[in-house]
Amino acid sequence: MHKSALPQEGTETFKDQIRIILVETSHSGNIGAVARAMKNMGLGNLWLVNPSSFPDEASYARAAGASDVLDSAHVVSSLDEALADCVLVMGTSARGRKVPWPVCAPPEAAAAAAEHAGSGPVAMVFGRENHGLSNDELQRCHYHIHIPSNPDYSSLNLAAAVMVISYEVRIAMLEHAGDTRLGAEAPMYDAATEDEYWDVPKADGHQMELFYRHLEQALVAMDFHDPENPRLLMPRMRRLFGRIRPDSMEINILRGVLTYVEEHVRRANENTAPERESVPGSPNKDANAGDEPRKDTK
């Protein structure tokens, strides 16, 4: 059976399975400060999506001894690339959204990260310094993380936000290990999670994105979804399946169902194609085909 291993500090699981992702960072010094915060908390897996400038002197100067985190950073051109193999995705958000999304505080987010890190990469996504993550980017997340800062001065520096989350992740990891450095032997995080006895790994980010595209394609084919007037259908579908978190086999089954539906829609459309229109004033042979000859009633 598929069962998550418990991450231990000092192992590759602890250091590398927690993926810190920065989206379109505008100030390279913030990247260095984030690397320092990560190394303070024992994390080393940094991904950068379209940074304005990296690598450069400012980033390494602010890293202050965490240059190894910068040296191994992954630079990619899209968030999809950074999330493709992740089993759990959480994005930081300070704003309310049109479609409510599952929101958790940093301790709960860290506990979930520690629980799932043994199954594959867990992503913690941070947005731009000036306006955070877009709605589309947040819809790629299973959960939104809200840091309950002072409402009168709620804006956090990027590195400070990463430090808050990284600290909570470290505490959660130490609790998993029963580490006595917490002051006393900490109990295991006892989440009621289906992963403990699950037989198939959860679908990763790439599989889910392919499914969402297929789902939208099928809904359009059925005339259920109008891409010119989409309203909030697909965001709600993303939220639904993000909450369910299907496994790889379930996604394959769902895509098989969608393919079956698409084939039936195609056949139905072929069978109901409009008949050839007759020219006004001329007999319609098709319409009368097979009729009995008319008899004179006189």
C-alpha cells in the first residue's frame, strides 16, 4: 500500500521536498533574503518563476552565507513548470476572492506539508512583492495560506513571509520526528488523512492541469460551458477537484469518461446534422421518399 514516509531533518526529504516558489520577483535582493530564511530553517529547494533579475550581486549579497541555496535554485518560465510534479500546492494570499477557497493558517499549512512531503514535492507559492499572486495562480493551489498579521499594517516583506512559513514547516517536521529540541517529545501530527492507507499516489500538478483542460473541452463540446461567457464554472471545478484531490488512477478514469462523452457527443452531432434544404418552388424528393402515391379524391 502507498504510505507517506515521515520526513526527518537533515534528510533529502526534509530539505528538498518542501519547495519554496517565488513568482516574478522584482527585486533580486529579496531572493537572497529568502534563501537566507530558508537555510535558517533547514530548507533548500528554491524555484524562481520569471524573476526580473537573477543571478546577480544583490541576491548573493543578501543571502549572507546561503549562496548554496541560490546556486541550486531552479529558474523556470511558468508556474506550471514549477508545480508539474507537486503532490500538494499551497499559495499565500492576503485578499478575499470571488470564489471562496480553503484557507489555513501557517501552522495548519505546515502540518499538511509535513504530512505529504514523504509522497512527493510540496509547493509553498509566494507572489509578487507589489500585488501577490493572481486569481489564476491561486486557483492552482489546493489551499491558501493566510498569515494573520496586524490588520492596520498587514503588508509583509517577501522574505519575512517566507520565514514565517518556513519556521512553521520546521516545527512541523520536528514534531513528526519527535524531536526533543522542542522542549519535550512532541506528539506526531495526527491528521485524519486518507493518504495513510491509500494504494495509489495522488495526481500531480501536471496530471491535474491536463485533466482540467480535458474537462473544459468536454463541457464545451456538450454546450454546457460557453468559453465566451465562462462565469466562474472552471474556477469552481478547480476548487471542487482540488478539495477532493483525486489519485492518479481516478484521474485516468475521469479522463476516460470524458473521452467517452466526447465520442457520444460527436456521434449525436453527426446524426442530427440538418437535412438539405429544398429550393423554394421545387419538389423535395428527400421529404417525399418512400411515401405512397397520392390518390385522386374526386
